[in-house]
Amino acid sequence: MPVLPTLPEVQDTGDVRAWVASHLGDVTLEGPDNVGSGGHRGGQAAADAALATLDITGYARSRSAVLPASRRGATRLSPYVRHGLLSLPELWDAVADAPAGDRRRFRDELLWQEYARHLYARVGSRTRDPLRFHPPRPPVSEPWDEDMACTSWLRDELETDGWLVNQTRMWWASHWTVRHGRDWREGEDEFFRHLLDGSRAANRLGWQWTIGAGTGKPYGFSRWQVEKRAPQLCRSCPLSDACPIQGWPDAPRGPRVEDTPLSGVDGAASAGPTSPHVVGEPTHVWLTAESLGDGDPALTAHPDLPVVFVFDEPLLRSLRLSGKRLVFLTECLADLAERREVVVRRGRVADELAGLDLAATFAPVPGFARHSRSVSVVATHPWPWLARPAGQRLTSYSAWRKGVHR
């Protein structure tokens, strides 16, 4: 397929939506006539502005607040982290002067994200294997009542804003799996289609944690969490006097940590190079959705080379992502195009990059390994790990954390 037309001005969200509708709308969940945008503006400028105002004072106390939104302590930085506009080491350093308790809690969340990347880099698509990460499901005891104010509000925020606080992600995942016995993989796919920070690493690990895979302790969602974190939802609910989640759900225990398949997995090769691996002279910088920021190592190492990004058409057709996710990605590319020459293509990655000698930043996802074998990557740059993979145990976050010196 030929190169896609010039990117729109990033400042005009309407033009970005129209560009996505015209050139990518046929592969979106909603179709070209209904492409919308979420609650985050994409691009390095937007990420830098969010970082400049970061203040985690009170984070430990308020990160789980749901409503009113003004009380939320969550930073909303995750879409920028997901797509490499802000790195985990950068955020780690940014909170060095924060109150000690808030700093510890925030940095623990950064390490959780890093653990998710380590796990996905080592195990890849096997994290979806039902024989490895799928405890017995409870029988479906009752239909999902669409009149519940908490779940209907949550669904609307997911589909409209494309972002949820961690607390409500846990509510939804628990309601989906622990109470109703639905397949966690289908729920994880639903999140992935809509969340602007959707990643197979963090998103999938969150769902597995909810069902108790690896911990043996499924997370139960019931009315008391809503009354504690978002009481106005209970007050407005038509089922307030007949709440279907009044009590704690019954749930079988998940597999114990020692019963998971991770203890013997060696991830030495999953970390990528420790320094640039150069075998030729690149003509282009290849950016992936994992790393779209100005600080991308390959981008900074080759400031005079044009940039190429490929919308992977076969993958997008299979995923059917919400248009708001593609709007966010396009905003990231349009923002970069204000400073660099950016060529955007659509098609099979190997076909669209054929004949180009590429510089790229290693990405800890299976797709990068697969595509890099089919194209000419002559300069591979290191991924900016917060804690570089070594011999850490991955049987659980707590076990892994003990081996990390941060």
C-alpha cells in the first residue's frame, strides 16, 4: 500500500479524527463514521505537559478514589508510559522529592508495570494459555444486570474516555470472572480494544491477578467497594434496594505460585542489547507503538534520518481496536512530525519496510521480535528498562521485587 497522506495538525482533534476515519476507519471497532477520541491527547507535547504538573502528594491515600473525579489521586500518565512518551526511569526520577510514603507507593506501581513487561517479554503469548493461567471458573449464577449503576457507569467511562482508575479495572474484571464465570481472556480483549494504555503486558497481568492466577487469591467485588470509593453510584442506582452484588462472591482459589510454569523460565535473551548493536548504516528510524516519544533511543541516536511507522493492517483487522486508540497513536505521530520527517504507511510490516535499512529500539514484546526478523534492522538500540531483566524470579511480583535493586 502507498504511503498514507500527510498527517494532520495535532492541535486539531477534529482533523485527526477525520484523518483516522478516512485512512484507518475500516479497521476500527466503530467503523469510519463513528471514530471518536478519548480523554487523553496523544503526543510528546501532551506527555511533557502532564509530567510538568505531576504532583503525587497524597497519592498513597487517594490513588484508589473513584468518584468524584476531583478526588482521584491517580496520575493518568499510563497512556504516555504505554507508548514510550514517558519512560519508567523518567517517572522514577521525577518523584524523588515527593513525600516518602507517596513516593514509595508510586514507585511500587512503576515496578509493577516493569514486572508486567518482564513477564510478557519472557513468556509472550503463553500468558494467554488457559492451561497455565486459567483457574477453574465458578458456575454462572445469575445474568449480568445492566441496570447496575456502577457497572453501567464503568462501561461508559471505558468506551468514552478510554481510561479507568485501577480500582474500577479490578471491579470490572472481578464482576466479569469471579462472580459471573466469564472467560478472563474475553474480558481482557474488551479492555484492550478500548483502553488508551492497553497493553498485553499490564492489562493481561491485571486480569490474571484478579482471578487469582499465581496468587491463589481471587479478588471479590461487592457493594461495599462501591460505597467506599464511589457512594453516589449506589445512591443513584435503581437496584439500590435489591443490589445483586450485596454480598461477597463465591470463588474457587486460583493456582498457587509454586504451581505456575514461570519458575524455570530463563529470560536472559528477553532484555535486548545493553548497548547499540550496529551491523550497517541505517537509512530510516523505524518506530513502533511501544516507543513513540522524542526520547526513543534510536530516534535520538539518528537525528537526521527520516522516521517510518507502519499501521499493521492484518493485526488491526484482527484486533478491531476502538478508533480512539488509533486517534491517540496518530496524534503521537503528528506531534513528532512537527520536528522530524515522519512517513506513515499501512499494510504488512515486512512489505512496507522492505528495502529499507532500519535503526530501531528493541521492544520487549513478541511482535517486535517477529517483525525484526523479517526486515533489515541494521542498528538495534537498548530498551530503557527501569530494572533490566537478569535472573529475577517471576513466579510472583513479590518474589521478583526482592531481586530488584531499586
